[in-house]
Amino acid sequence: MTTETYPRAVSAPRSQDATSLSSRRGVAILILLCLVQFMDVLDASILNIALPSIKRDLGFSQEGLQWIVNGYILTYGGFLLLGGRVADLLGRRRILVTGLIVFAGASMVGGLAHSESLLIAARFAQGFGAAMLSPAALSSLTTIFSKGRERNTALGAWAAVSGLGGAAGVLFGGLLTEGPGWRWVLFVNVPFAAVALVGAFALLKAERGKARLANFDALGAFLVTGGMLLLVYSLVKAPDFGWGAARTIGGLAVAATLLAGFVVNELRVRNPLVPMEILRVKGVAVADVTQLITAAGFLPMFFFLTLYMQTVLDYSPIQTGLAYLPLTGGFIIATSISSQLFARIGTKPVIVVGAVIASVGLYLLSRIPVDGSYVSDILPGLLIASIGLGGVFVGATTAANAGVSEDKAGLAAGLLNTGTQLGAALGLAIFSALATERTTSVLQAGHSTVAHAATEGFQLALLTGAFFLLAAGGVALLTRNKRESAAVDEEPALDLAA
């Protein structure tokens, strides 16, 4: 279901395909698309708490255990650009349905797995399915809902769900692992996907494919997918091999070569997989970079804060999951307020101020002590960070999609989500190296316990995340302000000079 795109909405009639959030159908579509995004984000974190149980039950090696998490991240990040563009070319509902089937099937196989190799393979397949789901869902949202208040509200809900997914993954992972068992961490995706599948056929309009396979840019698809897979893999494995290791440097160099070759190919072929003119849409590139840096600074927080709570404060998995609940509340409040501010002040002030507020939250978290208290040492930082990050994510998502034509909405969504995944992988790789080095140096000094040394490592990682968020705010200052009118019949996506 799509809306017609006009240069100026004030002089054009509203498309009969346009959907309003004031209708039951519009609300149902928004819930459906947010459910899809929730599943994608949830699965990036839900298995973390279940890892010890999986290792014990299936006899995983330490190397294999890492790939339960990294396998999903690798294929998710590696195939996002391809998934987004294919959704534009072959139809968003078609790619969404295909992704749901792959995702649900892989979840079922993973839950039934009794070997290390089968579970890892299932996680790779899950990431591939998610790479189709997320850009197809986001591009459906931006083309279904009219520009202005309705799209801002829809994007606010999308950003809120994206933030909720990370926190909910930790909570659900703890509840399911200590309850019915770790296999249900995977099985839980099946009913969600089934509901989404029924909703997709009932609510979304089927689109005719716009591209023939004979004209498909196969070389471009190979170059960008290969380059992205190798780039994400090199970033994920950098803490293990070392940043100065030949494998790390070589992997990054080959990835850069493949991606450079992809850009050259796209500028020369008649039907490029990724038309480069999308980067000339004002604000898109800067919004994507802002999202990447924000993800690098924020998403690794879950990893280090979870380790701190479980290994230093001796929290149980359920206690750790419940500790993140205030984060979800702050996200919901912040995204709701931010999405209503765009018509008045635009996206740039919201992103910049949000990034500064979020950096303060991570700075407070970086001061966690060995004998920390949740109420005084964790809760304030979580609440402040959630309020700031809600504004950043909804602002960047809105700015990255503003002014993009309908036939490239999937590509815009793929670019934004790719930035998120690359940022998460980059941030975790850098912060892990810093935390490990600090912990090792403190232990070698011989004056601290393991808990104290580990806490100092976590502190450095979180402090670095705070600086990354400040940098994201600085990058956002470089973009033009995207201000969309709250009224449906006014001009959308008005570009204002800073």
C-alpha cells in the first residue's frame, strides 16, 4: 500500500492508497510493521543471556559460542543493502513475506538443533531473513503514511520499538532461559512471525515487480554483499585477532576494495543496484553517518552493562533483564515527544540535543563502582540516556527518509539499517579492545581484584561510548534541518538552512 509522491502536496490530491493513523486499518498496519522491526532487533540481543545454558547443553566451544551472536550480526549487516534495494525492485510485501518465512523457519530449526553447526547455521539464516524484513518494513511505513504529522508519529513508534527491542531482548532472554529453557528463546519468534505473515497478506497491498532479472545488477550485488560481509566479519573478529594483526588489516583492506569496486560499478552500469543519486538527497548521508556513530556509542552499552550486573553485582538473568525496563519507558516518552517537535523546530535540534543528553547518561554509567547500587549508580544513567537516544533515533530515521522518492524508499531504509549494524559491530570491537586492555593492565599491576579490574574496563568502554554520542551530535550539526508540517495538506520535507 503506497502513497503517490508529488513535488508539492498542497497542489496535489491525496492518493486513494494513502493510509491514515486515524483509521483502524492504519493503526493495524503500523502495529504490523513495528512488530516486524521488534523481532529483528530482539534477536540481536535475546540469546546473549542464554549462551551459558546453550554451551552447557550442546557442548559448545568458546569460538562456536561467539558465532551464535556474530552469525546473526554478520548476515544481517551484510545483506541489508541488497535486501532494501530488492524490496524496491521486486515489491515490498513480497520481500517482507519471504523474509518472515526464512526468519520463522530458521528460528524453528535453531530451537530444535542438537548440534553446534546446525544452531550456528540457523542463526546465519535468521540474519539473512532479518536483512529482508527490516528495510522492507521501514520502506513500507514511509510510503504508506503521508508526510507530516502522521509519518512523524509512525516513525516515532518505529524508533521506540527499535530501542525497546534491545532492552526487551535481555529481559525475554532471562525469563525464557530460566523458565521453559533456552530453546524457547528461538521458538518465540515463530508465533510472532505467523501473526506478521497473516497481517502482511491482510493489510499490505501487493506490488508489481519493477525489475526484470535479466537487468539485475548481479556484479553490484556480489560486490556490495561480499564487501559488507567481510567488513562486518573483520570488525567482529578484530578484538580476537588484534587490530594490528595481518588478518584484521587484510580483511578491512579487501572489504574496502570490494566496496570501492561496487561504487565504480554502480556509476557505470545502466541499471545499478544502488543508484548513487540517493546520496545527493539533502540530509540522507549525514543522517546515516549520525545513526552509525550513535549505534557505535550506545548499543555496546548492553554488552558491558549486562556483564557488570551479572559478574560484578551478581544479578541473575531475570534481575538483569528487569533492570533495563526503565530504559524502555524513557524511550517511549522521548520518541513520542520528539516526533511531535519536528513540525515546529525540525529534526536537527532534536538530534543534537538528544545526543548531548544521551552522552551525559553514558558518562554517569561510566562511573559505576565495584560495590554499585542499582538505584544510585545505574538507574539515573539509564533514564537520561534513554531520553536522549529516543530523540536521536527518531530524528535520524526521519531525516534519512525525508525527500527520498518512493521507488528508493527500500534503499534508504537499507542504508540506515546498515549504518546501525556497522556502528554496533564497530563500537563493540573498539570498546572490547579498550576494556580488555584496561582490565589486563590493572590486573598486571597487582593491586586489584578481578571484579575491580573488570569494572575499570567497563568504565572505560562506557566513557568512550559517551564521547561517540557527542561526536554523533557534532556530525548532526552539519546537516540541513528537516521540518515536516503537521498538516497533511502542507508542503512536506521542507529544507531549511541551519
